[in-house]
Amino acid sequence: MRAIRKGVKEYGVSYKKKTDSKDPYIPKAAAPVSVCTDCRHVYMNKRWYADNGVYESVIKTRGSTETICPACRKIRDKFPGGVLTLNGAAAAAFRDDLMNLIKNEERKARGINPLERVMSIEENGRGDIIINTTNEKLAQRLGRAVKKAFHGDVTYRWSHDNKLVRVDWQAEAA
């Protein structure tokens, strides 16, 4: 017989967290095989693929539909999922190194999920660099990578209404 400790609550399947995406760009139902007309990514098996070999094989077979992937729609609508702001004198001093780090991290993230992209990189008049991403996970990943490489302080602020995160990094130049 199994002993139950007093005050310890056992969790069953009914307590399992239910994920409900509130991202309006993620379709609830999609065609079995779709091809993005902008970036040539392929949607099949409930996943997006960025492989040219997959694209060529899908184009040769009939039955695929043309669509625009959620990342391309967000870029077209200028609707970021994450905003990374690089503040301070270090952003201007290490600009080239920061941009190389951002590009490398984006390339790694796109290898895992092709919908994770940098939408735009802008500079305001005060020397800050503002990077818009298609989803919040990439902005968080970029913030962690910048902190790891260049130290400084990182703050994360999540929106309660929609899927948006603002990541601010600040460091002093050495």
C-alpha cells in the first residue's frame, strides 16, 4: 500500500497546462501542404520547413496550396512579437560585433524554427539600436546572447494583452 503524505497534493492529467495561442497570425487550421509565396518555406506535418529540397519536392507534386507564412505576414504588417533595444555607450562602441552576434543567433534560431526572424534593425538618434523580431522567443534569445557576450543589464517586459516582449540591454563602454 502506498503511503500518502499529509498536505501533498497529487497532480493528475486534469491539471495539465493547456496551451492556447493568442497569436492572430498563427492559423487555427491550415491546408495539409502549403508553400509561402514570399520566402518559399513549406508547411507540412504541422510544421514549417525552410529546406529547398522539401520545396522542390512539394512543387513537383500536385495538391499544395500557396499561402503566406505567419512570419512573412508579420513582416509585411510590421507587427513585431519582440523588440530588443540595445542602449548605452556600449551599443555604439561594439556595433559591428553586436550585429554579427545578432545575425549568428538569428541563423541558429531559424535552423530550429524558420518562423523566427529579425524583422528590422533600426537606429534612433540617440545611438540606441532597436531590433524587431517576429516572435518573443527570438527577442529573449538575442537578449540572453548579448548579455552573455557583452555583460551589462538585461530587462524583460511582457505584454499581458498580446504576445509581445520588450527586451532592454544596457552596458557601459569599456
